[in-house]
Amino acid sequence: MEFKKIIAFVFLFLCFSFILKGQEIDVSNHVEKIVPFKAGEWFGFRIHYGIFNASYATLSLTQDTINGIPVIHAKGYGKTTGLARWLFKVEDHYESFFDEKKIIPYHFVRDIYEGGYTKDLEIDFDHIQQLAHVNNKKNQKREAFRIEKNTQDILSAFYYLRTFYPERNMMVGDDFEINMFFDNENYHFKLKFLGKERLSTKFGKIKCVKFRPVVQSGRVFKEQESVTLWVSDDKNRIPLKVKADLAIGSLEIDLENFKNVKFPFNVLIN
């Protein structure tokens, strides 16, 4: 795969990497769940391909309202840097406005520039009628698409899973289900629980839960199960690392900085 295509893929994968498929998550008592994040939370990620720092990405949260409804406003931003930016400029902006308790999206924005390729979309979600109203601003085209129950956009999905993923009684090999709508299609993704381990990070050793999404081999990845991700095994469920073995080389995404997490961030002494 060409290097420029790898870079364009990175930021999307950062958002996709926490989306799961399989056994459906129980949504019967969503309102009672304590969300593991708060307004003001911010993550900064370093994305490197081999020895090169290819990109940086950020995820941030603020309190907001949409149509008079209190929501969480998530923003994702990714860009290539250094040599990678000279070879292939990427600047991707994503925004999601979602319910602060049920974690369902109301409005989504995707505004991207990837080596001359651009896209400018806004999506309004009607969960009662189960419709996604897509406004393709670049092409001046509006369409409506059927969506499934509890459908997420790629940003809200990240926070939805952090809130509702069933941490109890998980066995190695278990998987979970989440529905997502992206651009003009519904998607399902499968990810397996691999167990727990201590991960060495720039912050120290962290207790983590480890997952492996099942991905399509050949076009981007080296084989079907060549992506691994680590999430902190605490109340915050912080994304710490993603590693992908690609058709050519490997790519890693590491948490570089963070602030305003909701619960204490525990680092192991030994």
C-alpha cells in the first residue's frame, strides 16, 4: 500500500478502533450508567509509521446544546506532520453532538482534506424514525438513509463503548456489538477480547484490557487479525495504544498527552 494512503487511513482508524461487533450490548439501563468522561477531557495521540512521526490526532470534549438539548460536543482532529505532510497533506476534522447520558448522536460533521481529496458532510440522526439525514455540502445533495437501533457515528461510538462495554464476566475470545453509520452506509465491526496485561507507556506501566479487531486483509493489513489495541483497565477506559501490522511495515498510535480525565489515572510502580 502507498504511504500516502496509510496516512489518510490513520485518523479514521483511531476512531474506528474501539467499535465492536458480535454479542449485542445490553442497553436496558443506559440512563443509570456513570459515564467515564467529562467535558474538558482531551487526548493527544502520536501516530508513527516505522521511524517516522506520520501524524498527530486529538480528541476533545466540551459541554454544548443542540436544538435546546444539553449535549456533549466531541471534536476530533488529525493531520500529517513533517516529511509525511510534505508527501501527503492531511487535515481531518470530525465533530459529534451526542446525548450526555444515553450516548446517542444527534448531529455529526466530517470535513476532510486528504492530498487534494475533500469531503464536507453533515448528518442529522432521527433515532425515533431510525433515519440519518445526510447533507453532502460539497456536492449540494441531501439524502435520508435507514439506520439501525442505537446507531453511532464514528466519534460517538468511541464514547458509547467506553460507557457501555460489558467489563464484567468477559472471557478471552468474547466479542460485542455496536451499530454505526458513516457517510451513507451502516457498518458492523468485530473485535475480540484478548485478556489483560501491563503495558509500558511514557507515563509508566498501566493495567490494560487488550483487544483485536477482525479486519479485512490484503488491501491495508498484513493479515485478517493484525491489529491490536490497548485500553486502560480502570474507570476512565483511556485508549493507550494501537498497533497495526500493514502490508508494508507497521503503524503505531500512542497516547502522547491527556488532561481532565474524570477519574484518577493509575500508574503501576513496578
